[in-house]
Amino acid sequence: MKQRLQSIFFFLSALIMGLMFFMPIASYLDEYGTYYNRLFIHEVDIVSVAQNVEVSFSSIYTLPLLILTVVVILINFYLSMSIFRAVKLQQFVKLFKLSRINIALAVVLIATIFVYYLMKTGAQIAAAPSFRWPAFGAFLPIVALILMLIASSGLKKDIAKVRSVDRIR
């Protein structure tokens, strides 16, 4: 069984999601160069060149992103650690269901980032998002989602193997 490989994929997915705390999701720059702000998972960093313009974001603004990211990271760590202990079919099935829930949460996180936060933050400051270096953190959840899908499909194959072995007995 490929349990170790799947746990590595879940662990790498958790590490990639953890990188989102250090990399900005997007940078914003309007056509006049007056604003330059970055959207992080935990805050919106605003640097205003114009003295008379003020934009404020509350600390609760990015709280849903923070909560979703932390939940996905914790579930990934739990899955990577508990795959080694799974021996019975019921344990594999529970882990598979949890991995599907984690994939759904990651899809919700990606949709929240791209549909809501990038557009709403840009609309409040009248600027378009830019994904130039180092602001490509919006694509990290997509890479993590791909790793989660690979690991989840490996779990499904392991369930099929355990069921075939149980049938032989």
C-alpha cells in the first residue's frame, strides 16, 4: 500500500498552504501609482502614496480566509499523521471521507479568494489585482488542492485493495 506516499502528499499540501501566511495573495496598483497594497491571508497591507486618500480594512475582513486556511492545514496534518495507523477498512473509509471534506473546503477557499476577496478589495481601492512576484499566493491553494486530489485517489485505491484482501479471506 502507498500509505507513506499519501501521507507525504498531505504533508506537502499542508506546508504549501502554510506558505500562504508569508506570501501575499495579490498586489494592487492603480493606473496613477497612488496605491500599492497587498492582500494577505491575515491582513491587508496598505501603503498610500497620496496623502488625501484613506482606505481602511478592519481586522475582521480577512478572518474567513484565515479560518478556512487554518482548518485545511489542520486537517491535512491530521490526515498525514493518521494514515500510518490505519489498518482496518473502516479507518481507511473515515480518512477518505475526511479527505473529501478537506478537498471541498479547499475548493471553497479558492473560490472565496478568486470570486470575493480579489474583486472586492480591488473595487474598494479602484485597482486591479496583480499576480507578479512575490504576490502569487493565490495559486498556492490550487497546487495544494492537486496534491490533496492525488493523495485522496491513492486512499481510494488502498480501500479497494483492503476490500479485495478481505474478500479473499
